[in-house]
Amino acid sequence: MKLAIIIPAYNEEARIGTTLSGYTKRFESLRKEKKLDYNILVVINNTKDNTEKIVKSHIKLNSRISYLNLVKGGKGYATIEGFKSALSQDFDLIGFVDADMATSPEAFYYLIEHLGSADGAIANRYSKKSKITPAFSFRTLIVAKVFHTLVRSLFFLPYRDTQCGAKVFNKKATETIVEKVKMSQWAFDVELLYHLYSSGFKIKELPTIWQEVEGSKLDLKKASIQMLFSILQLRVRYSPFRRILQPIKPLSDYIWNKVG
């Protein structure tokens, strides 16, 4: 089995080295045990720091690491470009993980181990079996609950955690993602799962081990507003009543531009 691990990276000079070292150590061990072969593709997007320099230094240590350096930003855009690159090669599974090491190599491999006959597996931080360090604050849990209740109501998705940055899919599912997903930022994961679910792919949600990492650039209040309007835009785009709802889009776009 051959696995491609896509790591989108935006200004990650402080954390990408640790992530590459950790993933190299774990997946080199798995390769030597002949459990799988792997490649790591770092997709640098609109970065202003030394991320590229650090990635290059790790390539010298591990020839299975490569990178793309994109001018355009957005985690979704970077991930899709990584998927396209992986699909041009012979991989059985293609996944992506955040650059901050919040998902350890062991937790990411857990998705692969328990994939079974499913077309993909995604980490669920809100499972009772998941281990979160430190525990989520009450405010974070409320925001997440509201967001995922809204996502379920609008898109009828059965997943409890659409946003965790640890997901893996087989080649056929990845081809569907590349063909259909258009959102490049906050609604990327929701659109990805919406298309897979609508197309009949079986996606497992699995418990995970997740470690909060210092240096997060996320402003929870601002991000919550951005996520809200991005999924509303997404719902309008794919609604059977989109022509009726079209007058709402300029208002949504205006607010998005103010908070984006």
C-alpha cells in the first residue's frame, strides 16, 4: 500500500520541522516493517517566512519528502493542489494533516489502520473515546456544537467533526474531491464531505488523540463568523432553490468581505 500525506503549510517555520521529523520517524518505521510505503508532500501557500528553507533541510534527510510552493493562499486550495499532485502518481491512499502536529503520526496512522473497506476516514475530536490535551474550553465546545448542528441541519451530514485536520481517502474518493470541491478556506472540509456523502462514498469517523499546540493563528470569534457565512454561501450554491436564494448572496458576500 502506498500513502501520500499532504501537509498544507502557511507561515509554519516554528512548527513544520518538528512535524516532519515526527512523521518521518513513524512512517519510516512502518515502511521498514513493510506495512506501507509513503511520501510526504508539504504544500506551502502564500508563506512569508522560512517554511520553505526548513522543508528543504528535511528533504536532505528524507528523500520521501517533497514540496510545492504556491503564491495563492488558503488551506483548501493548498490541499486540493496537493491532491492533484498525488493523483498524478501511483498512491492507494491520499490524506492530509495540519502542519502543527496537533495530530500525531500515531493518531494519523490510526485512521489508516481502521479504514477497513471504507472509502475514507476522518478524525473526530468529539468522540467519547478521543483524548484531547488540554481539554476544550466550554466556549470552544459551544462554538463547535452550534457550528456542527448548523452543518447537519443544512447539509444532512452524519459527521460530528467536519473540521479536524486529519483525513485520509482512497484514490477514487480523492478524484471526486478534486473534481468537485471549489471552496478554498473555511467551508473546504464541509464541501469535501458533502460531495463524498452525496456521491455515496463510505466515510468513517474515528476517535483521535489531539494535542493543542502553541502558536495557533486562529481568532475564534472572527473564525466563527467566517465559518458561518462560508457555509451559508455553500448552502446557497448547492441548494435546489439556489435561484430563489440568489438575492441573499450579495449580503453574504458583503459580510464575508468585512470579516474575511
